[in-house]
Amino acid sequence: MLGVMLIAPCVLIFCAVIVYPLVSAVYLSLFNIFTPTLKGNFVGFQNYADLFAGEEFWRSLFNTLVWTVCTLFLQVVLGVAAALMLHQAIVFRALARSLILFPYFVSTVVAVLVWRWLFNDLYGILNHLMMWSGLLQMPLDWLGSMPNAMVSIVLVGAWKYFPFVVIAILARLQTIPDQLYEAATIDGAGAWARFTDVTLPQLKDVLMVVVLLRAIWDFKEFDLIYLMTGGGPLISTQTLPLMVYKEAFGLDAMGRATAVAVAMMAVMLVFMVLYLRRMGKEEAR
Amino acid sequence: MKRIAFNLMAWTIVLVTAFPLIWMVITSVKPQFELFRIPPTFWPEEITFEHYRRLLWETPFLLFMRNSLILSFSTTVLVVGVATLGAHSLVRFRYPGRERLAQLVLFTYLLPSVVLILPLYLMMVWLGVANSLLSLVIAYTSFALPYALWLLRSFMQGIPDDLESAALVDGATRMEAFFDVILPQALPGIISTSLFTFILSWNEYLYALVLVNTDSARPLTTGVMSMLVSSFNIEWSLLMAASVMMSVPLIIIFAVLQKYLTRGFGAGGVKG
Amino acid sequence: MTETTRSGLSRRSLGTALGAGAVALAAPGGARAQTPTTLRWWSPQTAPAQREAYNFQIRTFEEANPGVRVVFEATSDEGYPAQMAAAFASGQVPSVVTHLPHFAVATYWQNGLLEPFNDVINMIGTSNFYEGANRIYEITPGQFAGTGIGNSAANMMWLRRDLMQRANIAEAPRTWDQLRDACRRMQGGGVFGAPLPYARNSMTSLIFICFVHGAGGSIFTPDLQVNVDNDAFRNALEFYKSMRELCPPGATNYSWGESLTAFVAGATATGIYTGRVLANVAAQNPRIADSVTCARYPTISTNVAPWTFNDFPSVMIPKVAPNMALAKRFAAHLFRADGYIRQLHAAPGHVLPVLKTISAMPQYQENALIQKYRAEVDLMSESAAAGHNLGWESTRHRPNTAAGRIIASHVLAEAVQRYVINNEPMAAVVSTTAQRLEALMRG
């Protein structure tokens, strides 16, 4: 009984701020709705039919997947590498750690502004440094053409969020017993072998969870992409959350917007169930 | 020799990662006319703190800062408080539907914020709190609570059962056991969860953009954007100064709590 | 407040969906008190100097109406569609909204969300307005959806006399060929020709519309049939593409702010903007202040008259606003000479007066920038007064209430990007654009 009482506030809040909006989202997606009045008429599954018949949804889904996979991959690789590096004794380690973790702490708005300033075609230091070092002849259009725009947001996304992986991995590294390494060294394992045979298996658990959490977040990311490219050029960097926003508030079509959102959740759900099942199997082994 | 090479490499990587932030600081002390130099200057030819002065005394920056602090603290306290109880219940008590509930938590996490906005807004109006800091606190729980619950649950799973059993044998009630035994053990986890929750709410943009539009309830993220980026001007120098100052509270909190951040995560190991 | 909330929600079908819970519970919880005499004023134009002028207007209104409080609340160009939507959906609306583009007003009016503005216009005095200034707001005959709080001439061509002299250009370009030639001659040494936008945003759509008109075309026919499959539209695309090499590389991501800053900072030889340029040059780059001037934007040939883009920054009152009589008085108060002139002086030439009585006042002309750039300000006032936009493309056009949706859909900006950046064939670009416009007009 006490257990139920303790969880009750959580459940109540969930119902209010998540379940109720969720149910109304699914309900709204069956209507053709003008956002400012929320008036509309029932259209059944027409919104979904239009969505799946049109190109824009598929292109946005594709963009979302490209963005999520690429930026997640970079986050994990950079995160693990940086964590291993910061686990070693280097001078001023505390300061180095703070500097590495900092991108995660600055707000997305700040990060985007700073990067847009760096990328600026006329006064941006990035173009200038690359021209000065001979890497470029002309200033590069970082955000306005493809594939540059996608590469840029993937890089900024990786920069912004890899510290999260660093934190989790660093914490786990500290709990790996030294004896494991000593034993491996006695067995004649080199640095690389020690990494693959000792470190990596120990990190597996935490990596699985980190990947899951980050994947969900990256899939839902709105601020960074919206403020960075707004989805352009054309719809080359328009991910599903941006499409939802445009339909809902740009085109005042709340019904279509919620249909996109529901479809988006379905996609995430499929991935998540597959992933959790896989994770369960691994754990059982 | 090898040590020095490693140190050099490590610090090069650190500096490259931190470069955007270093550049932000450098830009914020350049006079405005120097910003639009082609080619850009690297070190400022002249250092000025004019932008900071203008920001602090001539704009509502401090008001936004106050709002952000209140907002983030309240959200953190509310979310972590509720989530700690909830996580304790999920880990230590047996009742039907417990496992399902834990999975549902993760599911609610999938919902994109964009769709929640309008229903949430209508709810705020109905509650009579629209256009206030409270409405943002409520809205922020929608993404912060699942996350905090999930993190805390994994921390608490790392605390051995026998500790609580021992206390119960000694005659403590379950609530006493919770406060005397579980809480101290879970503290690093609670602190690190609080930190993550704080960061999430400090940095949120979309809800703040739509749900609030009086200056007296506007947090820094949208306040700074709408104040300095408009269709007829982008005040780069003020923006950079604002960015530096927006990061200061986080630097302080981070410096104080850094050791908990990684220790907390290690305690339970983030387990599913 | 609860009254409006409830009626706002219980409107037919879906309202019930979201409101089901709300309506049921609103009754007991409805004791929410709001001071009966608080007015809320929203605007996305919030530069510090403008805020000062607003504060003056608020203060004078509060002094004249004891017991009334006016709260200014800033919205933003990106945020207002969502915020207005939320406000209308919940019934908790601001009393007065200013400076939204005219086509936003048209959309809200079309859906019955606005209070007719006739009373306010009468309070200001119909005969004080410039001839025809309110025609664009007369969407339903006899009723006005709002009125302009100012005029703007958003596509003036800004020039630097010093650069022209250096390139041996005697006078301002009048045709596209002359413009391109001038840009080519002035480009070099880190200076680009023009800051035209090629991004996926509203500025690109809005500016490109100006070029279609500059080619003698229009996006819609006067009875609002899609009108893009013709030479004018193709010529505009072709010319716009040919200007790409004369614009900075980052122009593919330019919006108003970047475009303006490029000219003001001296990175481009020409600019395209309102009179805001004057204030920004004075504040940020005074060394070019003496050589800045403007002209109406060139067209394809001297046979085609220049077309000025005026987005008619508006004033409107939501239908369910509380304290309606007071809200109307406040809206009219915004046009009282002392405060209105302060607003206009916050950025001389950016927002131009809609009242001819104000333009004639010495207090209005007593401003350093207006005096220094007398010819330019006069030219802008004259052009803006005869200006149009997608919501009302020419005097022969019917008002187009779908204009806001068309801009937000980025269809026109995407046409530019397809043709200029992706090099897609002209025929494909034109036919996709036509189809998408037709779909948007169907709603």
C-alpha cells in the first residue's frame, strides 16, 4: 500500500502532463483542424493516408534517421575516446575534464549561436582559419548547401552531446578493478588487447543504456536543428519534429501535425522494442 | 617523453573541443566594430567590458536570469522529490503492474515536445496559471520526470537489499528505513540526477518560446534570443556576452558538484 | 475569463476533445480573478528604443485612465504563430496586438477571430489616413480587420555612393541588367555585390515575390488563380539565379538580420531592406553614413514600374478580448501624435507613418536622421504608401487570406532553392510550385 502511495505522485503527474496530451494527440490526428481555433471536422485516417502518400514525410523520416545515426555514432566514439583519455593521468586533469564536459552544459541556444558565429561566411573565424591554412580557397557555405548543412548539424550535435557519454563512461571506468588489467598484462596483452578484452566488455552495460537514452533524445531533437538550419536547404535537414512544428504552427494544420507526431512515435517505439528485446537477450546470456 | 607527447595530444584535443567556448569569451570583449572586420582578428585589438555593462544595466537580463534560476530550482526540487519516492517504490515494493509501469516510463519519454505544447497550454489556462513561471515548471516535468525516474531507479537498484532489511529488523518502519538508510546511500545518485535535471530545465527553449511571453516569466534562453536576435539586428557582441553569463551559474554548480556527477553515475552503474 | 475560455473551447466538434476535461472542471475552478482593468499589449518589434517609446505611450494612457494597467508583452517573429494559436485556442487573448504582418491579420479575420476595427479607425479619424491606407484591411466589405500601425518599404535598394564612384557608376541602376552590371563592377576586395537571400525562410519567399513583380508578373491573378506558369515567373527565377555569384556564400542561409548586417557592415555594395538601414549605419558603421542612399528596386525593363513590398505592420484586437471598449481606446491612443512620433523616431524610416497628418508635423521631421536623409525618407514614404504584398498584390487584386500559409509553407523559397542551388530544370520547378500553390489555396 505504501509502495503505491509513493509512486502515486509520479503517476498523477504522468497522467496530467503526458498521458492526457498523448491521448488528445492521437484523437486530434483524426481531424482536420485549424490550429488557432482548434475547430475542425472528422476525417478518419485521411491525415495518415496523405502523409504516407506524400514525399515530405518519408524524406523527413530519412533525414531524422541519418541525423540520429550519424550524430549518435560520433557521440559514442568520441565519448568513449575522451573518457579513456581523461581517465589517464594528465596535467590539470580536473580542468581538462571540465572543459570537455562543458559543451553539454551550455544551453542549445548558446551553442547554436556560437557555432553560427564560427560558421559565418564573412566574419567567421572557421572559414578564415581554413583559408589561412590553405585548406580552402573560398569561404565555405557551411549551413546553406548540401551535404554541408547535414554534416554541420551532425558535427555540432556530436560536439554538444558527446560529454554525456563521457560522464557515463568515466563513471564506469572508475569502478573497473585494477586486478583485471594486471591479470591481462601478465598474460601478455598489449594496450589494444587490454582495451578490447577488459575495458570494452565492462563498458557494455552502460553503453547499451547510454545509446538508448541518447538515441531517443537525438530522434526528438528540435532546438538545435531548428535554430541552426531551420530544416533547409529545401527540406534536406528537416527532421520529423521540425515537420510537426511547421504543420502545427506554420500551416495551422494541427491534425496533420499530430499525425506526423504519432507516426514518429510509432517508429521510435518499434526501434525501442527491438532494442530492449536485444538487450534483454544479452543480459540473459 | 611518451608522457609529454600524450599530455600534449590530450590538451590539444581538449582545447579544440573547448574552442567555440573560448571564442565566445574572446568575441564578447571585442568592441562591436571589430567584429565585422574582414578578415576577422583573432585576439581583440582592444578589450572592452562595455557589452557586459549594457547587458546588466540596460536590459532585463538580470530579470531573465532570476526567472531561469527560480524555474530550474523549482523544477529540480519538484521532479527529483517526486521521482525519488517513485523510484524507491519501483525498486523496493511489490505490487501488480510494477514492471509495466517502469517500461511505460520509458515510453512516455518518446513523446516529442512539439505535440505536447497546445494541450499543455490549454491545461495551463484551465488551471489559471498560463503565462507564468509555474506553467513552465509543470510543462518541464513532462520531459524531466521520466528521465529522473529512469536514472534514479537504476541508482537505487545498486543499493543492496540487506541494508534496508537490517533496519527493518531493528524495528524501523519502512519510511524510517527509507530516510535513515536508503536516502544517504542514494545521495550521490540524487545529486547527479538533480544536476542533469537542472541542466535540462536551464537549457529548455521550445516550451519557453510558446508558453510564456511576459518578461516577468521569461527565462534566459528565449529572453536573450528575442531581445538580441531580431529581423533588423543580430547583436553578436551582446549575444556572446550573454552566452558567457548564462554559463556562469552552471560553471559554479558544476565546479562544486563535479565529483558527484561521475561518482553518482558509477554507484549504480546506469542499468536498464 | 472563464466565460471566454469555456465558449472558446466548446465550439463544436473538437473543442470538446481537448476541452472535455477542462469544461467539466472549469465550473468549480473558475474563480480565477484577473484585475478587470488590465490590458495586454503584444508586439514582436522590441528593440530597446522602441520599448522606450511604448513605455511612454503606456504611461500617458495610464495617466489618462486611472485604475487601468497596460502590460507590454514581447512576442517574436518566430514565436508569434504558435503563441497566437495558443492564445486563441485557450480564449486567453491579448487586448491589442501590433506589428504582425498584414497577412497574419487576414488569416485570423477570415476565421472570425478578430473584432472589427471600424470604431478605432473612426476614433483616429478616417480622413487623417493616407488615401487608401486601410483598403488592404477591408477583407469583408464595410468592415476592417485591423489597421496599419505603420507602413514599410521593405525592398528598397540601398547603395553606397563611394563604391559607385570608384566603379564609375553614375546613377542608381534602374533595370536588372544595370543592377547586375553594377554589382559585378563593385564586387571585389572582400565586398560582394548584393545580400539577396537564398534560404528556406520567409524572407526569401517575400523578396522573390518582389522580383516576380519586377518582371511584370504576379503570383496570383486578380481573382486569385495561380499565375506562375509564365515568362514573368521564369524570368524572375532566371535573374535571381544569375545574381547568386554576386551574393556572399552564406546567402543560402540569410534572413533579414544577416542581409541587413551585410550591407551595414560594408560587406556588400548594395542592400535590400527598409529604412532601418539608416539607424543601423549611424550606430554601427558611421564611416559610410555619408555615402548611403537608396532607390526603388530595379525591374526587368523601364516598361515595368517598380513594385514596393509593404508588409503593413498591423494593429488588431482579438474578438474575445476582455474590456473591449478600453482596448479600442488604447489602440486609438497608439496613434496620438506625441507617442506615435516617438515610436516612429525609434528607427527613422523603418516604420513610416500611416497618417498624413503626422508626416506633415514639424515634430516628426525634427529628427537628425530624417533631416539628413530627407530625400530617402520621402522616397520611402511615397513608395510604401503605394505598396503591396502577397495578401493584396495590386489594386486590382482581391485580398488573399491564404498568403500567410503560403509564406509559412516556404513554397516560393523552395522554388528558388530548387532552381538556384539544386539546378533542377525550370519546367519541373514551375510545375511543382504551381501544384503546391494550388493545394495551399484549396486549404
